[in-house]
Amino acid sequence: MAYHVYLKLQKFSGSDLQIDTIPLRVQSVSISVDKTVPNISIPFAGLATGESEKIALDLGMSTKRLTLTGVILDTTIKRSHTETGSPATPTSLEFTAQEIAQLIASGVDATGLTRYQAFNELLVMIDSKVNENYADRAKAADSTATLGSLTEQIPFSFAARGDAFSKDNTNIALPRQFPSKTSTTGLKGFVSQFSFDLNAESVEVTFTMEFTIATILP
């Protein structure tokens, strides 16, 4: 896989990462999770213990975002609405780096109703040696393999390993599925910030992007 980060259009379907996506040359990905836990101070707690206390209620509220920096190069793009022939095949068109930056900027500015413009998913591939069932990938593939010798690529996810009520999902009835090595499902949300530089002395376009995890309605 030449690219490790893909920005998907709302129109994206299936698993072909060459169609209705924009591959990105990302140099760094910063991931942050800000947890919100409502809490109140206990009145007069210090009278008994000599120490003030708080009660906190963990309701599972947090804000998750990814900040990306990288470069955009001339890239071949396919859109499903350009399909021709039999069987129908999307047309491959090479866009300049500046055109790719314009496409992204246009998509960030667009409403979610424009499914061929707006983005709602970011796929970031990471290395993994432990699969979704807490099994070493090398041993799962070959009982004679050395532990930790096999590295696969999976999408980054905030999901936990294990089925319902098992492993990390103990007490969880409907857990999000932890990605397998064949998964191409990324993080759902929206691009909350995108900026880029057009420099006369370089053909590539440097950019920064912030992607916020959320369920988009409608």
C-alpha cells in the first residue's frame, strides 16, 4: 500500500480505496482525546477527613480529534460518477497537487448533502502484531511462527478488542468491532480545519488538517 492515510467522500462504498477517496502523504498524525467527567465537591468533607473530596460521574463523554501534517503531490483520482464502459469502470484522472488541495478545501466548505464533495471518514493505517481476539498475529497465521514476527496493517480505531461481554469489552453489550487486517473502515467524523500553502518554488503543497470524530446527521 503506497499510502497510509485516506480521506473518504460520503459517497464512498465498498473497499476499493482508489475510488471516491483522496490519498494523503502524511508526515505526522497527532491524536488527542479530551475526556469530560462531570464532578462536584462534597460539602464539609474536610471536617471529617481533613481533606476535601469530589464526586465524579464517568458518563463516557469525550472529544476525539486527529491533527495531520503532510504534503500533497500530483495524484490520480477516481470518482464513481465517471464510470464508463461495460463493465462500468471509473475514469482515472491525474490531478495536480494544487487541484487536490482545492478539492479538499471545497469539500470541507461544502454541506453534508453534497455526497461527492463532503468528507465523513478518515482512514489511518497503523502496524499491528496483536489481532482483534488478543492473539499474536504470527501464531494465528502459523503455529510454528515466532511470536511477534508478523506485522499487519489495520485502521486506527478507538474500538477495543473482544466480542460482547468478553476481553476488553467485558460489561459491554454492543461494542464497536475492532478492525481486522482486511478492514478498510476508518474513523467517522468531519474535517474541522484544513489549511495549505501554495509556494511558487515547489510543486508539492504542504498542509495541515484537523479531523473531529463524530456521528454526522443526517
